[in-house]
Amino acid sequence: MENKVPDLFGSMVFHEHVMKERLPKSTYKTMCKVMQEGKRLDKEVADIVANAMKDWAVEKGVTHFTHWFQPMTGITAEKHDSFIAPAGDGQVIMEFSGKELIQGEPDASSFPNGGLRATFEARGYTAWDPTSFAFIKDDTLCIPTAFYSYGGQALDKKTPLLRSMEAFNKQAMRIIRLLGDTETSRVNTTVGSEQEYFLIDKDVYLKRKDLVYCGRTLYGAKPPKGQELDDHYFGAIKPRVKAFMHDLNEELWKLGILAKTEHNEVAPAQHELAPVFTTVNIACDHNQVTMELMKKVADRHGLVCLLHEKPFDGVNGSGKHNNWSISTDKGANLLEPGDSPAENTRFLLFLVALIKAVDEYQDMLRLSVASAGNDHRLGANEAPPAIVSMFVGEDLQAVLDSIESGVEYAGKDREMMKVGVHVLPRFFKDTTDRNRTSPFAFTGNKFEFRMLGSAVSIACPNFILNTIVAEELSLLADELETAEDFTTAANELIRKTVIEHKRIIFNGNNYADEWVVEAEKRGLLNLKTTVDVMPYYLKEKNIATFTKHRVLTKEEIHSRYEILVENYIKVIHIEALTMLEIAKKNILPGVSAYVKELAETITLKKQISSAINCRSEEGLLISLSDMCADFVDKQKALEEALAMAKNFQDEQIVAEHYKDAVIPAMVALRAVADAMEEQVSEKYWPFPTYGELLFSVS
């Protein structure tokens, strides 16, 4: 395997090396400028590239191509067309034009649009994104594209991300030039997204309607053993899982995805995959492909990959840690402190812009990770709370304190790590420890945004992050470009920003109750659910920022708000209906059958002898009979809560009703079912238990 990895890697990608080999020299140079500098591609060049791309794909057995895009569903979409064209005499040839490469026209009528268009208005366009390489998946040439409407409105996740990258580059370059750097020509944000997931046996999965319909369990009593012993975390990987990971790596490497790290996570059956950093647009494409391949490869192994944020109550859910950094085209990391960070003006300017952005736009960062699924995870002592804050660590905090006080930071020598065992090597400690409870943590030369749910597209968090930092960089540049003395003005601006926005920095335990109280004193937002944060999309300040940098129009912002509200309602509605179906068709009949057996056992014993003690059976019979009655009452309460939702017209109010009435009714129904599960014979319980689900893979 080791020897073939270099040959395997990127073998299904039309990357720069392939272009260099297959394109005329002048065309290759043009493509490099298109990819690196955002230059436009004319039709003649597009035709040459398309033909070379087609020949390369056909040699690998490909017959179809697709414009691969990312609609507002959060997953990807594709419509396949073959390369064949009639050649006369009943023959065909394989053709692919520059026009077909650059633009496609899928039906846009059934994708979420948030009111941007009527259902009967079906025309939509896909436009090639040449900054992300074409690739072969399932014997089809996939061309990464943006997706927009007939009127030019963005209907996808990629378009705002690409716009935000341009906005960020524009404002970052203003700062770069003010610092005297005339060599750098572009600044990019880069991302490495760690992906958590569960693997369970497919046969067990198919017996759970809630997992099939909703991606998470809606019922389930806790098993005798969960994650209490911490024995799964970083433990030996089970053979079946290892085989899955091996095949997954091969599939990812073929597509040029730098899958680097894999290990067991905290919960039973939970695992994690982490890639190497790359430009945010490509990182987003890669993560979408990764999630899709996880499911496909799992299926080959008789497994199911669960990407829901909270598939099992009572054990840790799954997140996606978004490691975000800034780099130049010359390879400089702008979040890399120097040997003397206090004197590193460039680092500090970008740092304070980020600090201010996180403080000023807490609501938008919280919005970027909002979903019905993630509501189960945030703040559950397994993930960051819903309160947005930043961790900067001991050393960087000392630097910021010195800036605020005006006292020069002396720095400190790196401490040698001693572990008390002579045979082990000594090594230097990192300059700061990690804080796994922080929503937005500095980890040396990047910030780890830990609030993302495992199922989410990383496009939304990153286009929001790019835009709010671009806004703060623009405000810094506005002041510094008119300053008489740049150095003095920069130092004063850094100090002022630190003082005004230090409330967002918290280096302690974000899980502690005390932090909730402290955060409130600081004036930080605590938006616990998706419903609480939805209205912030329409705040005038937020609309002004995103329209100013041309990342979203006002209409596109409203559409995304509508889609978020609508999706939340639909998800909870489907879960509630699924609960009711399972309750009526599976749980109640199963428990009733067991109750009947208990009653028959009691009758039979008493027929044998009136002296036989049936106290245990009678106690259980009474208990389960009472719970069945309670269970039916809770079903009716949930049905009534669902019916009441029809009385409201405003979707925000409907969403609030689902949060405040439907979800509590679901919780109450589940509580009774889980209590019955603990008393009902395994023979009569109608679906696999948590124990079977979590420990089904050997």
C-alpha cells in the first residue's frame, strides 16, 4: 500500500500536473492565472480545456459528465449527461465543448430557494468553478460548479463562499500593502475540517425506523455500558472498522483529498477523520465528497455511517472542527506569531480584526452552525456551549494584557517538558495548552471553530467567518490608510481594539455553570436553539455587512432565513410523525403482547394453585399497564401539539411552537417508552436496543 499511495493520490483528479501534461503551454499558463488570480476564461481556451478533460476522463472509462453543485439542501446535487453525439450513419462520437464545461442548466424548481422564485420558474444555471479541480466519481466526470437562478441570485452554498474569498482577499491585501509588502499578490483563508461520525451494523440499522427516516434515534433506554470507562477513545480500531477506513482512505486519496488522521472517538462506535489544510473553497468541496464517500464505503462493508449530530441520547454527539487560518500566496501564515508576537504588527492586526469580528458578530457565527440536529449537541457538556467566545491561551493572553496596559511584553523562554522517566526523551512544551471546551480556540497558527455539527456543510460557517473578518479588516484599513504615522496609528488601533473587545476572550472552562453567569455579565449572547438565533439573520447590521462586501444581497439573506426556518420545522415535524408511527405500530403492540403474556402467566399459575405467589408478575403487569395508558396519553398530547401548529401563519411563530410545544411532547413520549423498554422482555421489544446499536460492529 505504501508504495502505491503516491501513484494513487489524485489519480482521479484533473489537477495541475495533468493539465501541464495535456494542455498546450499557453493554455496551461492561462489556466494557472484563472485558478490563482481569478482571471476570466474565454471560449477558445475553454474548448481546449474541455476537450483535454474529456479525453483524460474517457481514457479512464468515463462516459458521462455532471455539473456537481451544492444547493441549499446542504448536500450535493448532480445531473448526468453523456459525451456521445451523433456522427451520422448510426455512429456516435465523444464530444465535450467549452460551453458545456462552463455552464449547465439543471432544473431549479424543486431546490430550496426561500422565496427567491416561484415553483413554476424552473430555469437555473450552474457555472464552472475553475479554482476547484474536476474529478471522477462513480465513473462520471464531476465539474465543481456554482448554482444560481435565472435572475442571478445564489441558490447554493458555494457562490457566497467564493464571493467571501474575494471580499477577504481585497481587504486583507489593503493591510498587506500598508505593511510594506509589495510581493504578496493574494491572501486566502485555509481550512482543515475534522469529521466525526458513527458506524453501526447495517442489519441493525434497517430495523430502526427512526434512524432510517431521521438519522437519529427517537427512542432508546441507556445501555448498561456507554462511554463511562473512556475505553473507546483512541482505542485499538476494530478489524471491520479498520477495513472501512482503509477503503475510505483509498477512495479519498484517489480524489486528491488529503485524509491524514483517523481514530476512535469518545462514544462507542464513534470515529473521526481529519484532513490536511487547504484553501477554504476546496476544503468545502472535499468535505462534501468525504461525507458522501463515508456513506458509500460503509455500505460496501455492511455498515451505515451516521452523520447526525446526536444519533444517540446519553452518549457524545458528533461535531466537525473547522480549523481556520490565513495564508498568502507566498506561503506566509498570517496567524503565525513570531518569536516576539508583541512586536509582530502584521500578526496582531489580523488577530485583533478576528477578535473584533467574533465579538461584533457573535450572532452570525452562532447562526452559521444552527440546525435542529446541532441543538441537541451544543452546550451538552460534550461540545462548546451556545455562547460564542474565544480562547487565546496563556502566552497570547499575556501579550494582549501587555498591549492593554502599555507595558512591554518580555516574553518567556520555552519550558522543557519533563515527564519523570529518564528513558523518555525530553521535548519543548507548546506555548499554550488546548481548550477543548472553547467554541473558537487559538491553537498556535490557526483558530479551531468547534461549534459546527457533523452533518453541516462547512461553506456557511466559512463564508460568514470570511465576511465578518473582511469587514473588520476594511475598518482597520480605512483608519490606517489616512494615518500620518502608520506604526503609531497601528499600535494605538491594536490597543483600542483589545480593550473594547476583550469581553469575547475566555480561557476557562466553557462547560461550567459559572461561565454562563459570567458571559451574561459581559453582555455576550446565549442563543440556545436554532429558533432563538433565526431572527438575527435579518438584523440591519448583518444585512449591511454582507451586502457591503457583495457576499449576499438583501434578497439572498432573506431567502436563507426562510430556508433555515422551513428546514427546522420540517425536520421536527418528520421526527414527531416518526415517533407516533413507531409508538402506534411497534412499541404499543409489543408492550401489549408482553402484558398479555404476563396476564396469561398469572391466570395459569392461579389455575394450578391459588397458593402460588404471583406478586412479581402482578406488580410488573400493573406497572406496564399504567405506563401503556400514560404512553397513549402522551401520544395524544404530541398529536395535539402537531395539530396546533396549523393555527399559525407566520413561520417564525410556527418554529417557536415546535420548539416550545412539539419537542417537549416528544421528550415526554420518549421518557415513557424508555421506561417501558427497561421492563419489557427482550423478546417483545420491537427494535434493536442501544446496546445492540452501539456495540454491533466487531
